[in-house]
Amino acid sequence: MSEADGMDLDFTGDIWHWRGPSPYYFVTVPGEESLHLRAVSTAVTYGWGMIPVRARIGATEWTTSLFPKDGRYVVPVKDAVRRAEGVDEGDTVTVRLTVTGPG
């Protein structure tokens, strides 16, 4: 277990929709928090720069992985989470991330 495991970050961001071949919803991690994540990424990534986390919006928590994008990270937001919390594209949400490390 690395010292990065269990690191918590809280931030606010807008939900946005990526309309690619696999459409999905995301929240972008702000610059300062992305720098903290990048600093620990080599200790916890399992490839392609992806960082395993537990994420929470409101009362809903789920396991996912952060993706690097444009110098920051993005948090995938599952449809079940959006439905449970009543949020959609363009809504501003507060996200809590707990870095869990690989495996």
C-alpha cells in the first residue's frame, strides 16, 4: 500500500457529456487537484495514466478510474449515479475522490 492510497480530494465541477463512439458523462478535476493526483499517479496507476478511485456525489458512492485528459483528470459519472442524485449535463456537483490504488 502506498502513501497515496486513501488520499481524499474534494472539488466542485460541472457534469459534461462526451458524445463519442461510447457516449459518457464526466466531471473534470480542477487544475490544482489534478496536480496533486499527477504527483501520486506513478504509485497508483494501473496503466495509461488511469487512477483507481472511490468517487462520491451526494449520498452515492461508486468505484471508477480517473482518465487523464488535456493535462487534467476526468471522473466518469455513471448513469445510475446521475439518476440517484437527480443531476444531469450542465449541473454543478461536489465530488469526493478517494485514491484506492491498483488492485
